Amino acid sequence: MWFEKNDTRSTRRWLAAGGLTAALALPAWAQQAEAPAAPASATLAAQPEAAGAKGQAAEAPPAFSIEVKAPDGVRELVEKYNELQRYQAVPDLESSELDRLLVVGERDVRNLLGTQGFFSPTIHVTRAAGDDGRPRVVIEVDPGEPTVVKQVEIGFEGDIQQSTDDDAARQRRRIVNRWGLPEDKPFTQDGWSSAKTDALRTLLARRYPAGKISYSLADIDAPANAARLHLRLDSGPVFKLGELQVSGVQRYDPVLVPRLSRLKPGQVYDQQSLNDAQARLTASGYYDSAYIFVDPESKTPEAVPVQVQVSEAKLQKLTLGVGYSTDGGPRLSAEYTHNRVPGIGWRAITKLQLEKKDSYLQTDWHGLPAENGWRLGTFAKFQRLDDGELVTTSQQLRYGRSKSDERYDRNYYLQFDRAAVSHKDGTAISDARAGDGTAISVNYAWTGRYFNNLQYPTRGYGLGAELGAGYTLEGVRKPFVRATARWLQYVPLGRGAGGSRLALRAEGGAVITNEAARVPGNLLFRTGGNTTVRGYAYRAIGIDYDDGTVVGPGRYMAVGSIEWQRPIMIDGERSIFEHIVFLDAGDVAQKAVNLRPRFGVGTGVRVRTPVGPLELDLAYGLKSRQFRLHLNVGFVW
């Protein structure tokens, strides 16, 4: 950037060098300095020479002191960046030398103020005698009126200007409408640089990775305190994806990268699509890392090669875990993953969990994804649920197809379920109401995640639904339909880091069939505990039998919750802690008309951790008349 002063018009012009290249698309390109931009002369104070001078100044008193008299914001800028500071450590500074420095100091302060949009300041730099006999330099500043943007002209050249494609037109409008330094806003050098950077970033993000700034000018009329901004963007040609060029593949099938990335030849370049493809590769479990990019200087923009660099995950992995939850108590777990089972090439994940209430052994096998992203899979689970008076031992087998992405999961499958129920002393219970039975069903499940952050959501919503139909296989065979739905919404109540929010949650389920049908207990409903109705024990809400001494599953369930979440501020900054207050309600019944909500109220804290939020709640069940502590880690939807 160079600076030109026209004395006849009393006008300063800031002209950015043309030809800013698409290298700005790199991560380092997007970083912006938080401190106000300072002229080169002011930044000398931060160089090693100045640092050494200051180190020597710690041993000897400064040659002179500096006093700045100016409005608060301007005073802080001048105190921090004025060039005179670095000469305070010069030993034996002559009086005549100091006088010459005052002239340099005035020019330096004027340049500093220009970075903040003050081009007509009144500045006096004088010397006076200090109380300790050393000279005192007094810098008096009246910044004057700030310069205001009076005109903005944004032009285009290249394909984006010539194209009649609706997508190109939308991109032009987006750049103009999102311009960061509009008319009637105060002009600053930081604001001008940031606005140009954002405009170029929007151009590079889609269709035009070779885009650049071909011309930019901030025309400053100092007497009128007015700035006229001119920017022209050269998009270059539109880029379309060509073939994938993959490196780093050794142990896994080469078809995995193109199928998981879902990048197709002929697709218009979109940086977000490349980012999403990277996320799919790393989330697949086959790759520890992935990097996808195109060369903006490619000679074939109509079919630019897509470079994919991957680092493969280990073929086998064993994970051992020790945990605790207020729902199930202490827990031990072991999970074994084989990413390519010999003979079939499928992935197998087998997990064993040992817990007082919920112990199980399960194995989940998935094939390679097809071109459309769907994959075959099979699942088996053997589970023992200890609900106090009732113990349910169940087996579940499943075969179907599934498709998963960052934002949604879909699967349909054929499922076999069997459940055997007994008292805690081992006596079998052959009763449909207790959940003893066998069934086969076909099912479809869908989950959508539309949160701003999938690990620490603060706004957005999630939806989930399951629908199944089948037959019971024990006793009198009866058809049945099972449906569930769930919803979670985060509603911001304030702006900024300290803004609070509401978390609204609802869940419902129904099994519709003949009263005599023996539906397995793992398809029926019980609720209560950490993520359902706090203030009640895990699965403590169900159908009461034998004067309430035995709680069994029911065919209808409804749960709702409203939670107020407020960040805890420390020294004006948002901390890792949040305070929450909540009201939960839910019930289970054999008929929908018999649902009567049981309420739980309480308060708690949330702590941000690397594995997700740590939730610690103290809740009171209005019907149970008991306080319960609830502990949960992580967010899963």
C-alpha cells in the first residue's frame, strides 16, 4: 500500500496494490489483527531492537517521560504505538536531538490517527521540565471529526460479471449486500482492510477460487471528513471439479474416498462442499485426517483436478473405558473395532458394557457405502436391564440399510426382538404387561441435526422419528405399530457472549396393538433419569403394579422439558461454566388418555469439556418427593 498526498486538494488517498492473489484463501489469509493498524514507524517499537532498549531502560531511568492528553480511545492508541517510546532508552540524549524527535513524533501521531479515520487532527508535541529534572514530552491531540464513508462502488470483471447464470448473479448480490463498510459508517483502515478481505473471501468461497482484487482505492477528502471507496474484483474463470487425485491410500479400498467424499466431476467448485467432504472422511473412522483442495492456478478450470490427501486410521482398535453415571452407577466397557473384516471387507464394532442396571454385548457390522451413500448393515444386541423388582433379558437382531451425514441419519431395517422378564429372585413372569414377548417388525428411522454446533449447540433444532410395523410371535399373534418422535430446540434470548437461551425438549411414543399382544419390553416405554425426567430414578416412571412396588413398561409415553441456560461471566468474559434452571415433565401409560405428567424441577451447572458439556443437576421430583443428583457428559442427538 502506498500513501499519496495532494496538497492542492488537501486530500489523502490510500491505494491498495492490484493483483491480490487467491492465496488469500489459505487459513492464514483470514487472520485479522485485533489491534488498530499502525504505520511502519509506529511498529518499530515492537521490534527486537526496541525490546532490547526497553530491557536496558529497566536498569536506567528513561531519558524523558511522555504524557498524552487526548480523548480516551485516542489516548490509548497514541500511548501504545507512538514512536517516541523507543527513544526513551537512548542514553545521553542531547537536547537538540530531542527537539528533532518532537517533529518526528508529531508526524507519527498524525499517521496513527489516520488509521482510525481522523484526517484533520490538531496535534501539539511540546517539551517541559519534569518533576525529577528530566524532560517531559507532552502530546496534546484533538482528533477532530471522524471521516465517514460517503460512497461505495463495487465492480466486477471476469466470469462473474459476464455470466448470466443465476448462481453468479446471487454471488454478486451477496458480495454487495454483505459489504462490511457501508455508507454513513466511520472509516478506519482496519475496517477498510477487513471489508475487502470479506468481499474477496465471499468471491473465493464458490465458483471462483482464482479470484483476486484487481483495484481498490479509499479516496479521503480530509476537509469534508468524507471517504469514497472503490473496489473491483476479478473472478477469473468459473471452476468445475474434475477427477479426484488421491494420495495416502494403502490398506483400505480405494473406492472409499470418492464414495465418502461425494464429490462428482462437473460439480461447480464450492469450498464448503470440500470442507464437508473432509469432515465425512475424518468422521468415517477410516481416516485420521483428510485434506482436500484444488489448485487455483490450474490451466484446466473447466475440470480442475481435486487433490485428496488422507492419513489412514489403524486397521484394528481396542478401547477400554471406566465411567460412572447417576443413572447406572459405575461402568466398565470395552470396544473392539475392525475396519476391514477378512473375507467380506465390512467394518465390525463390538462393545461390551458391564453396569449394575444396564449391561449388554452388541456388535454392529457395516459394508462399504454405495455410490449413493447407502450401505448394508447388520446389528445384534444382548442386554440385561435391572429395574429393581423386574429384570429384563432381551435379544435384538437387525438387518437393513443406512445412510449418515453430518446433519442427518436415515435407515430402514428388518428387526427381531425377544424379551424375557423375571422378578429379581429369578422367577419368570409370562405377562404381556411386563414386556415378556417376541416380535418381528420392519422399521424406518430418521434423525435431523440442525444446530449451530454439534458438540456445544446454542441455537438451532433437532428432530427424530421412528415408525415400525410388525407381528408378535408368542401367544396369540397380533399386528402392532410402533412410533416415536422427538424434538429439541435452542432459542437464544440475548445477544453477545453473555446471552442466555431456552432449551425446549419434547418426546413421545406409542405402541398400538391388541391388549393381549405380547410386545417385547424393549419395544415398550419407561422413562425417568438424566436426559428425560430429572428428579426421578433411571426408568422409574412406568406402569405401577402391586400397589406401586413394581414398575413395568407401558405402551404410551410423553416427555417434555423447558430449561433456561445462562453463561457465567468472569471478569467480563464468558467462562466454561453455565447455570441452568429447568422444569421436566413426563409419564407412561397403557392408554394415551391415562397419561398424567410427573414433574421434576431443579437447577444445575454445565461445564465445557473436550468431550462435550459436563452436566451436573440437582432435581426434585414433585411426586417422588425426593432430591436426586444427575450427572451426564456429552451431547448426542
